[in-house]
Amino acid sequence: METRAHHVIIGAFAIGVSIGSKGLDAVLIEFNGAIRKHLQSYYAYPELRKVVFELSSHVATMIESLPEGMRTRIVGSAISL
């Protein structure tokens, strides 16, 4: 019986952000549909400075969660309001 090694090939990634009236959701998604990281923030009101800070913080956290050699594989992003 032949044994084959299974190699996991990880491709490209995208970052998606949804900004709502009460909170912000951010996801790092592999192109095969797997969610690598999901971060959430909640606020009473979507004050611009708070939203920009949270958005920047979440995106930086997601990028830093990837090994350095994979960070260039982020090839897309989307924001929904």
C-alpha cells in the first residue's frame, strides 16, 4: 500500500470589513472560503475617529497574524457600510 504525504497549499487572502451603527466586524479569509481570523468591536455610536482606529487596529492584527512570508498574499479587501 502506498502512502502519500498531504501538503496543505495556502493561497491568497482577502480582508473584509463591515461597519455598522453599533459595531465593526473584520475577517481575514482564505480564497478557499476558510476564515483565518474574525475580530469584532462594539461602540455606542459610529464616531469617525473610533471607527478608523478600530479598523486600522483590526487590519494590522490580521496582517501580523500571518507568517511574514504570507503577508504579500493579501490580494483583496472590501468594506461594507
